[in-house]
Amino acid sequence: MLRVSFHLLFTVLIATGLVIFQTTISNMIWLWTIDMPVSFPIILSTYVNDFLSMNQLKALLIPDLEIGIPFFALIGAGLLIAFSIARILLFLIPMSNTLVYSVAGGSAIIAIVVLMPLEFYNLDLLPGGRTFAGKVTLGICGLISGYYFGSKIQGAK
């Protein structure tokens, strides 16, 4: 159980890191298209700054409740719900863990990206998820994290 919890936390870290990386890169591409100077040190420092600032205690303020949550908690809640549903499905239908958890991870990130604007006055807080291609890329980030979790759970049985 402790091993599964560790892999779940590491999966949340992977998903959070990849989602923030995709968001940072999409911002850097936009800046590059308007002829702003973009270099590797700028990308690296921006990524570290984005990662730290999005995971502060009040990174995402929920308007109705007037409380803030860190971004990794939002990702973690989405993945926990998706992985719980995936586990129930695995009891009912025997399938590959890596496949089921990969799809669950991708679905969780897509659900977060699609549903988040409904809570935040129809604003896309992740600039990388404003286009269809961005949503697909974020879904791939979720697939990667779910694949990691499924492959580690496969070995834990």
C-alpha cells in the first residue's frame, strides 16, 4: 500500500511537471512568434518559476469558496478519481493495467482542462489548453503519467 501511494504521488508530480512544461513551452512559442528573445536559460528559468508559483498554497483561487489550492492538488484529485474508476473497471473487465491507467490519466487531465473554465468565469487558466492541439498535448501528458502508474502497479501485484 505504501508503495502504491508513493507511485501515486510520483505520478501526480510527473503529470504536474509535464502540464506546466507544456504551458510554459506554449507561452514561449507565442513569445517567439511575436519576435521576443527566447533562449534556453529563459525557458528553464520560466519553467522553474511557473512550477513553483503554480504549486503555492493559493495558486488557484476558487471564486465561490474564496479559498486557494495548489495546482498539484487539483491534478492529484483528478488523477485519484480517474484511477479509482480505473481500478473498479479492472475488477469488472480484465485488461492491461498500463492501458487502463494511461487512458484514465489522459482523461483526468482532459477533464481538468475542459471543466476548469466553468469554475473560473470561462477563463482558460492554462494557456497551453486553449486550442484543440493544446488539449490533445495535455491529454498526452496525462497518458504518460498514467502509463507510469499502470506499469508500476503491474509490478506491485
